[in-house]
Amino acid sequence: MTNSRKQQILSLLENDPNDTFLRYGLAMELRKEGSHAEARAEFEKLMHGTPPYVAAWFMCGQMLAEMGEIEDSRTVLREGIEIARQQGDGHAAGEMGELLASLGSLGE
């Protein structure tokens, strides 16, 4: 029996709990399995880390939109756009801007 990807990531995190890439991978696996609250917590750790992990803002915003939490998604995306701009990541800011625009008047 092989270990699941999530189990492998958790095992690697035992050796390096601050590995940003592994934390992001864990958040993505949690999202994929439908553990949205746990995924959001992992994304938020990355979002508020030093430096903030820009991809986490986009993925968290996307997940929240898919869950119908439109206002929370908008908030995360707006903050993420600002963080991306501060880090000089125009591409990520643009992707988040497109997702934000696509939400339009949903949830209002």
C-alpha cells in the first residue's frame, strides 16, 4: 500500500514544518479532498507568513468562490492583489483581478 500524497507531505513537514512549498501542497491536497476549513487555515498561514505566499491568496480566493463564500473571496482577492503588487508580481495580481471581476455581482 502506498502513502497518499497528503501523508507524504505531512511526513516531509515533520522534518521542515516551515517549508512553504510543502505547506502549499498540503493546502491544495486538503482542498482537493474537500477539507475546506483545514485548507483555508493552511492557506492563511501562507498568506500571513514572511514573506506572504502570493499563490495562496489566489487559491484561497478561488476556493471560497467555489464554496459560494463570495464576499470572503472578494476580500481575499483584493488583499492578494495588493500583496502581489507589493512583491512586483503583476501576473498574479492580474489573475486575481480577473477572478475578482468574474465574480461580478454574485452574492449580492
